[in-house]
Amino acid sequence: MAYENLIQEVKENILYVTINREKALNALNKTTLAELADVISFAGKTDEIRGVILTGAGEKAFVAGADIKEFADYAGKQGEDLAKRGHESVFNAIENSSKPFIAAINGFALGGGLELAMACHMRIASHHAKLGLPEVTLGLIPGYGGTQRLTQLVGKGKAIELITTANMVTAEVAERIGLVNYVVPQADLISKAEEILNVIKQRAPLAVSSAIKAVIAAVNNTNGYETEINEFSKCFDTQDFKEGVTAFIEKRKPLFKGE
Ligand code: CAA
């Protein structure tokens, strides 16, 4: 499908999504969010796709936030609608996707941009990336899940410091505090994400989805242990489980079909 603000391509079972509003530092306007919602849903229901790499166009910004110009004259109710719609259709939809999402952070990841990266299951940053939640400089707070996901990733003290000061951190600091998984040169950003997804592609697809679901239940405090038991038991009823165990016994590589 052709989008106005996204470039997307499926190659070797990986969906590559590039947010393509380089002149506005890839800021998330309504159209971009609607297109992201569409592509996330497409990824979820397309068996061929085993993982998603999300990045921004150019080398300056991953995403510099929600589009400030679009909400400049909003009042409370419109702010509430903006946040709710975003949470449901994009940010929670990524986190709850059955496919692993990796954010490849190629520059500024600010406000809604860092929130988008944090909604992904993993984050890789290039050396020059800068990350932060600067909403209080606008008289706002993060509205796309940032107060929750930053706290989950880096803990209460650091999250409150970063949100209330609005200070940005370098990629190296982000890695040290657990905000990103890896920091790599810009030229290696996509290949590092591919390296991770290429390993995941060899694993049992339904088990991978179950694992993501159980971990997300842990961070969101939604009956994590119960979710783990349910997902663990579901795995026993899959063909992939039978294939995995048979392959182990026969000392060969498993051939998973996601069934
Ligand atoms: N929304 C709309 N436009 C944006 C934008 C944003 N978040 N960020 C950058 N742009 C636009 C600029 O307005 C500018 O456009 P024009 O050329 O038409 O003036 C263009 O992108 C280039 O930006 P700058 O000239 O500002 O570039 P710079 O190199 O001087 O600065 C920057 C880069 C530090 C990232 C700076 O652009 C900046 O601070 N951007 C805003 C960051 C921000 O506050 N993000 C949070 C948004 S609020 C939010 O996300 C709420 C939420 O949680 C839901």
C-alpha cells in the first residue's frame, strides 16, 4: 500500500517502515499516526511478516515528537482525545502486536518520538541519537505513554529526572540506563536490527508471540504469572512444539511453520 508519510517494504519476512516527513523531523501528525495504525494492523495479520523495523527518514531525526503545530490551539478535551486515540491505535497496538518491533533510532527521538520507540519491543540507537521527553518545555507532559514506559525501562528516579528537567540523553547514556538495547554506528543501524530479527525468525513464531505477550503482561501488571501459564500451556497444543521437540530428539534443525 502507498502512504503519504510512510515508506514500507517487506523483504525476507521483515517489514521495514520509515516515517517520511524529513522536513518536519518526522513529527507525528494525524496522517502519519493513521498510516502507522494501518501498517501495524497489516503486520499483525500478515503471516509472512516475522518482525518490524521502524525508523525515521534521513539522519537527523527518528521522530521529533507529536506535531506541535497540529495541537497548538487544543483545549483539554481535544488533548484527551489525541492521547486516547494515539494510545489505542498506535502505541499500545505496537506493544501488543504479536510481531516483534524494533525501533532503529537514527537521530532525535523526542516526546512522541521517544514514546514511539519505547512502545517498540526493542530499541537500537545510532551514536549521534539524542533521546528525551521535552513536553514540560511546552507546558505539557508526555501523552503517548511516556510517563509509564520510561518508568518501566529506567525506573522512577531517572524517569522523573528526565521528564521534569526535559533534558536529552546521548545514545551512550540511554544504553547505560537501559533505555536502548544497543548503540551502533549509523551505517550499522538497520543491519543490527536485522541481525536480531534474523535470529528470531529461526524460532517458533507462536512461541515468540506468546513470550512477548507474557513479558508485556509483566511490565503492565496485568496478571503476568497467569498470562505466562496460559501462553505456556497454549504452546503445547502447537505443531511447532511437536516439531521443536522432534527436531531436538532427531538432532536436526527445527522447521517451524507457525502452526
Ligand atoms: N512538531 C512539528 N514540527 C516540528 C517538530 C514537532 N515536534 N519538531 C521539529 N519540527 C519542525 C520545525 O518546526 C522546523 O520546521 P520549519 O523548518 O517549517 O520551521 C523543522 O522541523 C526543523 O526543526 P528545527 O528548525 O527546530 O531544527 P533544529 O535543528 O533547530 O532543532 C530539535 C531540532 C531540537 C529537534 C527541535 O526541532 C525541537 O526541539 N523540536 C521539538 C521537540 C519537542 O518538543 N517534541 C515534543 C513534542 S510534544 C509531544 O510529543 C506530546 C506527546 O507526548 C504526545
